Amino acid sequence: MQSISIGELQKNISLLTQLTDVFAIVDKRKKQRVAIVYPVQKHSVIASMAGKYRDRVTKCDDLEHAKEMAMMEAMGEKYGFSN
């Protein structure tokens, strides 16, 4: 695994866009590892990160409609409104 300092990453942010292998971001002042960066793969990571809630999530075709419904539900819980 390669390591790169925070300063080098700030100077050359294109390293993240051209990422092909795993590397660690290191803080040279504190001499500790800050993060490990993996390249993005073709498949979606959402399903693997969902964990135990994977079965509760339903697919939504209209994102704007889902946002509006979530906002209405949150406002209803906060202020006691009902549809």
C-alpha cells in the first residue's frame, strides 16, 4: 500500500480521480494514518453498506417525490400536521 501526505494530496487533487490502487493518507506532523482510500469500482457500494437495514429500503424512481414525502412526514412529526 502506498502512502501520501495530506499536503501532497492538496497540491495534486487529481490523484484521487486517477486512482487505480489503494493508498493511505498520512499526517506527517503527527506521524499517523488519517485515511485509507480505495478506488471506486463499477458496482454500487450502497447495498453492501446498508447492512441490517438492506431489506427495509425500497427503490424509488422519483427522488424529488421521495424527498417531498420525507419532508412532509418530518414536518408532520414536528408540528403535528397531518395530510
